[in-house]
Amino acid sequence: MDIKRVKQILSSSAEIEVTYNGASVWIDRLNEDGKTATVHLRGPLEERSEVDITELQEG
């Protein structure tokens, strides 16, 4: 995924499916470096991780 699409997803009111390593995640924010994002798994566990945005996939 690229920075432009991450920003579109963050500003969208729609629920857009995003995965990281096959797991469904929510994007919490784009980090200041513009190359990583803070995400958490969908579900009861809200453990947050910083991941490279190129490793995020839509759908």
C-alpha cells in the first residue's frame, strides 16, 4: 500500500478491509516518517504495532 491510499483510508467514513500478514487490522494513524503506520488487530485485543505501510494490503 502507498502513503496516498493510507491517508484515503484514514479519512474515509467507510469500513475498508486492510490486512497485515494475513490478519485483519485497523489503521490507527500514519506515522510522521510517512513510511510506517500504527495498526491494531480487529477484535478484542487492542495490541498496537508499528508496521511498514508497504506490507499493508487492501481487501
